[in-house]
Amino acid sequence: MDKLLKDLLLSDGISGYEENVGKIMTETLSKICDSVETDGFGNVIGKKGKGKKKIMIAAHMDEIGMVVKHVSEKGFIYFIKIGGINDPILMGKVVKIINKKGEHITGIIGTKPPHLMSEEERKVPVKFDNMFIDIGFSSREEVLKVIDIGDQIIFEPNAGILNGDFYYGKAADNRISCYAMAKVMEKLPKNIDAEIYACATAQEEVGLKGGKTSSFKLNPDFALVIDTTVAGDMPGIDPKTSDLKLGKGVAITMVEASGRGTIVPNKVRKIMIEAAKENNIAHQIDIIDGGMTDGAAIYINRDGILTGILSIPTRYIHAPSSVFNIKDVESAVELAIKTIEKIINNE
Amino acid sequence: MSNEGALSAQIKGLLTQTMTKNFFILCRKILLSKDLEIPLFKKSGDSLFVKRGGRVEDSDGGFSLRR
Ligand SMILES: [Zn+2]
């Protein structure tokens, strides 16, 4: 597994706590770009090339997770969720609480054994605010010596190869796109005839915030968002809900959240599909009912920013570990480059 | 990719940002039409505080005017 990809998947950074993943992006982009800065919001922005057009690539670097809310008398930790997490997925998971020193404190989300549950309790899923984290101390005082209220909590870091091109990892949403964005910047020629900005955005999972502030600042002629989308090739998902398959190429997203998210302009759809077809890049079409990307904030920013979205199909997003196909990441990189070239040469 | 939960956060964020004078007037109209006491609106930073009968009804900066 590529080192950068692995480092990004293992790194920590729930929304608003992106410093560490931001450091990896800064280090990486510094080697490839003419300049790199971290803006006031926490977005990391690398710039490459000179020319009339301004093109922005955006990939969010935050992951879903939790934040320490309260420590009980007996030393159990209560938390709030950051980003969309389905409560039952939390039960029994191993998590890391990251303290002010940057130490990863291991915790277990405790569960009541089925032996002690009433018939009624067994039927009703436990809500997150009734869950707690056990880090092996017996009092609040002891716990507060190790962690603080407000510390971030992530799922136990994991990343690797399942089989062949099938990879897995924590925070695949959206570190695989941060990786793809870095690869795009690396592969674009140094003397490219446009200003290309690679923007690793903060706080996407909690309201598409970094995409909004950074696109306002950059005011690009074109924005290309790279994110993950929901793959449908697993048990329990009807093809009419999602027909996206791992290994069949990057998805060109056209409509998000039934139109409440981005509706990609026809002009952009046409350019992206042409770019894919002309260069024989594996691709699929993504029309999604229930999710959206930074694109939704970018394309309604200022007086409307022309925006396209490349989505990498991923299984089990917003879970402790997701599965993706490295070939789809590669086709995302290729199609991003060809789309950008087409945008530069257009008009 | 962000899901619906984040969407409502976004809408809430947008509403907070777009709480203009007209928006206040609209809220006031709605409450008046419901024959409620005249509410007192106060804008403080990004938050909208709604007071009725001297009691703070909601002060989370969001759009949930509880009755
Ligand atoms: Zn997401």
C-alpha cells in the first residue's frame, strides 16, 4: 500500500480537529506545489501553475467521529457525535481518544450484555447518548488526568489491502480523495497554463463548511470536488438505490441528495463525460438520493461557481472501516487531470 | 460525503446567516397571527434570541421557535 495513502487513512482529524491530517497534506503539497498555506478556517491550500484561469480542486480531510462530552463519577466517558453516524454501529467498538499531548488513549464503547437485557431492551437500538466509553479507570478524577472534555474521539485506525485491488481503511471518506488530489497535483505539468489550487477542506462532514470558505476566498473559474460516494454492490442494496460498483471506475456525480445538494450543470457533465470517453477512463454515473459533498456549498457560493464532482465508490462509509478499489482512485486521478485540461482549453 | 444529518446542519447554518430584518418580521407576524404575546427579538452575534412573556424560548441560534 502506498505510504501516503496509508498515512492519510491512519491519521486523525474529525471535523474541526484536522491539524494532524493537515500536516500530512501540507508536507505532501509542499513537495509538489509552488506554495502551500493553511487558511484561517483550517483548509490547506496548495497552488501550482500560472495562467488566466483559476481552477480549484477540493477534497475534504475531516472524518466523522465523536467528542468527549462528560465523564461520570465512576469514570465512564459520554460523548457527542460529529457527522453522520448510525448509532448501532458504535456498540462495542474500539476507539481512540486523542488528548492534548497527542496521545491515543484506547477506549471501548461499552455495551450491556444480552444476558442482562429485558425483552424490550433487546428490540430497541441503543441511542448514542446512552452509550459510554470505558478507558479502564475507576473515577472521574483519574480519567480527567488522561483526557479532557472536548477531546476528539476516532475509530481505531486501520488500513490495508483485503485482496488484489480491494483496499480498506478508516476515514476512506475522504482521505482517499485527499490522496487522489495530491496525485493530480503531482502529475499536472509544472508549466500548466492556469492557476491550480489543491484545497484540502476542513469540516465537510458537519455542513460543507471548508468548501464554502475556501471557494469564496479563491473564487475559481471552475471547481472540481473529489469525494467518496455510496457503492451499491453489497448485500441488501437494491441496484435502483445505488448501482455503483467497486472497480468499475470513478463516478461522475450529476445530482446529489435529490437536488438539495449539487445539481452539476449540463456544461460540466458534458465536459467530464467527454474527457472520460476520449481517454478511455473507466467511469460510472452517480445520481444520489441521500448525500452531498463540498460541491453543494461551492456551486452556490458567490454568483455561482461552475463545479464538477468526481466520486469514488466506497462501501460502508461512515463506519469504522470502509472498502474501496484502488483502480477507482486511479481513474479519479486520470479523469481529474483530463477534465482540468479540457477546462483550460475550453473557450 | 456528508449525509442528511449534515444537511440539516447546513440548512441551519444558512438560516442563521440569512436571518435578516425581513426574517424577524416574518417570525413576528407568524407569532402574532397565532394570537400569542408579542415576542421580543434580539439579535446578538449570529444567534437569534426569542423571548416571550419574558422567558427565553430558544437561544440556540437555530430555527426552532418552540411554542
Ligand atoms: Zn462523509
